[in-house]
Amino acid sequence: MDFSISAVTATDIEPVIALARQVWQQTYPGIISQAQIDFMLEQRYNPPRLLQELTLTQLWWDQIRVDGKLAGFASCLLTEAGEMKLDKLYVDPQRQRMGLGSRLLEHVSGRARAAGCTTLILAVNKRNEGAIATYRRNGFAVREAVCVDIGGGFVMDDFIMAKSLLAPSPGGNKK
């Protein structure tokens, strides 16, 4: 398997949006309502928003390609001193369980270390058991539970998970 990780560019926006829709439609029914899926996709994955995010200096979008084809993406941002937030990480359902998500996580961890961060955090839906298991295998532990109103009558009922970046953890740090 030949893979590469590179920055998302303006020409990658439409394929990223299409992949997000595909992943969300496979992952989230049964976890959140279809109305909330549609609301969140429109809110978070519209071309003007993504194009604007690509111009921000404290936010990064990266993609992983397998044999030249988009297979997943991640975005992360600096939040506060010492912390970077993994805001999005999605892998094509046909390419899941091949280690691509873990490769993206390691890439983001390296970016966070290079920015002087000691912790990588993320939010994950409390009912997204597959993602939670993947994050635990990659050294994350639940820091807190939150329920955030996102408008439209919807909430994000999430765990905030955190991983220390102070020392490399070969094979993940099971917590």
C-alpha cells in the first residue's frame, strides 16, 4: 500500500466534502438523527468555510492518499498554550482498519509537538464506540464528558479525550 500525507488545498475541497458525507452517512445514523447529520455537514463542510479555514495560520487540514486516491483527512488547531485539538479525522469506510487513521493521528501528533504542544485533545460522540476504541489504542484517555448546544435544536454529547505528547508512545499508550 503506497500512502502519502499532504496538506489539503483548494482543489481538494470538493473531494474532502464528498468523503465527509460518505463517512457521516455510514457512521452516524443510530448515533444522531439524520436531521442533525444534515445540519452538521452543512455547518462544517461547506466550500466557503473550508476555503476560509485553509487560510488560517493556526489551523491545518491534511489528507491521506492511498495509491493517489483520497482515503481520509484530518484537521487540527492550536487551542491554548500547550494544547492542540484534533478537530476532524475521517477515513473512507472502505479503507478503515488499515492503520490510516493511526497514521493521520501520528502526523497530527508530530505537528503538535513541533508547535510546542504537550497535549493533543479531541471530542468524540459518546456513542461512537469504534472511534473511541481507536483513540484509546492510540494513547488517548477520556478527560471529561460534555454536552454542547450547537444550534438548530441539536447538541454534541461528547467525550473530550486527551493524549500526552511528552514522550513518544510506540504502539500507543493504553489508558
